[in-house]
Amino acid sequence: MTDHTFDVVILGGGSGGYAAALRAAELGKSVALVEKDKLGGTCLHRGCIPTKALLHAAEVADVARDAASIGIRATLEGVDPAGVRAYREGIVAKKFKGLEGLIAARGITVVRGEGRLEQGPAVRVGDDLYRGGDVVLATGSYSRTLPGLEIGGRVLTSEHALELEEIPRRVVILGGGVIGVEFASVWRSFGVEVTIVEALDHLVPNEDVAMSKGLERAFRRRGIASSLGVRFQSVTQTADAVTVTLEDGKSFEADYLLVAVGRGPATAGLGFEEAGVGIDRGFVQTDERLRTGVEHVWAVGDIVPGLQLAHRGFQQGIYVAEQIGGLDPVLIPDVQIPKVTYSHPEVASVGITEAQAIAAHGADQVISYEYNLAGNGKSEIIGTGGLVKVVRRKDGPVLGVHLVGDRVGELITEGQLAVGWEAHPEDIAPFVHAHPTQSEALGEAFLALAGKPLHAL
């Protein structure tokens, strides 16, 4: 056994882990980054980046299909799965190469292999022990399934769906959250017959109900079917099909079943509990500063309860590295972290929903305003419908900003600033939004809540 000593040892090279490594190295710390697979983790290789590449390919397919409606002579001859895959993999490879170069340039030692936490604190990789003045746990997450629902054959997770070499004819998607609706959007654009099965009453059920309803209407217009409010019961499969049965007896037949019921924390079998780290339902228990119950052991990203978002893990990695470096950073709470679902149309939000605001402050203390994108010139030009909804406390700050429509994910940063800075609509209303842009829709909503609507009654 060989001992190695570093200022910081990080277990996991995904968004949270590599962000912690880069910031710690920038602060003059010696860093070892332990990763069993490729740097970049799920987000870069099996999640955010490849799926958004697919969504862009889907957008191009839709544009080509509808080109005649804007006077452009173009046709969609079909989708080349191999070509789409090469495009997607090229983007991932380029970003991966860039990340590897950045890590090397910062002098970070990358340890290839599966690590296990030990007391010390330290991380064991094979016969080597990497001791750290501080250890950061950043082991990420995995695709969940349901009890009794086995993955295999024609029952897929999102990782398997990315590797399909064919475009299916029919797909059932179990789960109407972010992953489920994004894959539904891609496949429908590629001409697939799609049915989403969601046990709760709405798609993207964690969003404001107005956004959920807006997405559901858009999906119905696109021909994406959904079964809401009824639980999955069973699936059977043959050599060329699956049959999905719900608790009400209804059944659907398809080529594949995509299981998209969320992601679980990857903490099992890594020595966390044996080293004294508290675990609850698989998640690492931390205090508000992301410290575990073990001195000099921290946790970031999907293994910490809360939003499972790459940018949250990234921000937490920086936050922990700065604490280790002797700084006093500010942690952004989950409620101020923007969320985006990159379907067609997109859903984006930050802050709390109207229902949450009413629960917290009372119905008489909450005011909301909805602005329909039908009144926005740029939205009309790009052919999207949708909605902007702003929630405020009566005579108080903006509590939540919620959007549905194509490209609205690019608008949510303004909402983040409003919510994070506890701005009042009256503070924001004088700001000038460029014309014609979709950002004007946000401006209209803030104007209305400030008592001076221009394009609304």
C-alpha cells in the first residue's frame, strides 16, 4: 500500500467534484481528483450535454418540417440516427478534451479508479491511500427505477436511450418530470409515437401548475399523449415489444419503455457510513455549510438532499473549496437556483410557485400576474406560444418567476436576479428591455405588477 498526501482529495469528477478541484487549485491547494469513469460525470457524458444536443437536432428537424410555413422551400427527408449520434458524440468529446486540458493546466492529480472513503480522512483506490487535509464527496447519482421494475431488454433508462441505434416507432415514457418530457420532445420531433405515464396530476409536477398546464397543452398539440394521475402497475416484454399496464387496467404497447422516475444518490458501497458519515435514504446528511458529521469531510451535488442539478453541484463545489481555502463564501439556497426543462416548449423557473407562496404568506398577501407570449413580437416571429408568470408578496418582493415557451431558458437569469435580490416589481419596471426580444415579456409582467400594464387590460 502506498500513501499519498494532498491538501484536498475529491471523490468524484462530475460537475461538483471538478468545480471543487479547479477552485481549490486556484486557491493554491494541492488536489487529487478520484474518478472511476471520465471527468465530467453524468452531465457531460450521459446527461445534460448529450441530451441537449439531441434536443437541438430535434429542433432542426422541426424547423425543416415546418419551413414552408415561413416561405422557405425545404423538406425533412428523414433522421439519420448515426449522423445524430456522431454530432452528439463530437460535442461531448470536444468538451471532455477541454476539461481534461483545464484540469491538467491547474496541476490537479487525476486518480483513475473506484474510490472508497476511509477514516483519516482519506480515499482508498486499490492499494493506494490518498490522505487529504479535507475530503470532498461528490459521487453523483444514478437512474432510479421502481420496486419490481427491472431494467433490461426493451425497458430502458435515459443512459440506454442515448445509446439506441434506431429511432423507435412507439415509446412509452414512465415519468413526466424533466428527463421524461425532454426525451418525449426529442422522439416526437423525430416522428415517434410517444405516450407519457405520470402518477401525479401534471407533467413537470414540481413547477407552478400554470406552467404544467401550458406544457400539457403544447404537448397535446404536438401529438404527445399522456396518462396523468394513475400509477404504473407492470410491464411485460417480448422480443419486439413491451406492454405497460396501469393500476386502472389501461395498457399501452410500444417498442420500448423508458423509465424516467428520477435519480438516486450514488452513495452505496463507498464506505461513507463506515467512516462515520450520516446517510438518510441514500443521501449524505450535511449542515447548512455542506459539512458532514465527520470533521474535514464535505459533500456536494446530487448526494446532498435538494435539487439535483449540475449547476447546483458546480456552485456547491466552488463554495466548499472556498471554505477550505479560508474564505467566507455565500451559499445560494435552492429556492434561488434556476431550473430549466429543455423540451419544446421549454419550462423555466426560479423561486417559489404561487401555491407555495400562498401556503407561506396567505392568499391575501400574494399577487401573481400572467403574461401570454401571444402578445410578444419575438415569440410570434419564432412561432412559440407560452406564458410568463411572476409571483410577488403584496407590497413586497418578487417571490417566483415562471415561464413556458421556446427559448425561455435563456430568460431565467433575469428572474434569478429579481428573486435573489428580493427586488420589488417597482424596482424592475423602469429597466429597458431590447425590442424585439422575448425578455420584453418579463418586462411586461413586472410593469403590470408595478401597477402600470401597457399591453394588458
